[in-house]
Amino acid sequence: MGEFWPLVGIAQMEHWVSINHELINNQLEILGSEVGKLRKRSSNLNLEKNKETQRKRFSMSESQAADLCTSSARGPPHMGQQPSSLVFPLSLSHQPSRESDGS
């Protein structure tokens, strides 16, 4: 038989569909309408959920915004510090001592 439908019962199904065509058509229209309503409702819920997620992701609290503005006004973190308070990985004043090689 493979992938084909068996022919048994197809004539009966065709006869039943021809007799009940109007009933089937009306029920399919109602079902299609309900599916459309559910799809639209689901789409609207997903859209609202996505908007809310984006608002949460991209919004700052007032204190976060104030902190950002305050830190921007001060400039980069090293601005305003005394040079002695800056930490350098290598000391500029330290020179390796050269031992005389006897020449």
C-alpha cells in the first residue's frame, strides 16, 4: 500500500460530504472565525509582552540616570585625581641599575 490512502470507504465519505456539505461548510466557517479570533488575541498578547520586555530592558530608573549624568560630568575616572594617587603598572622613576662591565 505504501504512502497512498486505501480506496476502501472513499465512496462513502464522498457521499456523506455531498449530503452534509452545508453543515460542514457552516461549521468550518465558524471554526475558522474562532481560530482567527484566537490567533489575533495571541498575536496581541505576544506584541504587548514584547513591548513590556523592551521597556524593561531599555528603561533606566531615575537614580541610574542621575548616576550616569553625575559620572559623565566628572569626566573619566582618573580626572580630578592627584598624580600621586594614580597607579601605573611600571614606575617611571625606577631605572634598572647597570653594573659596570669593567670597560
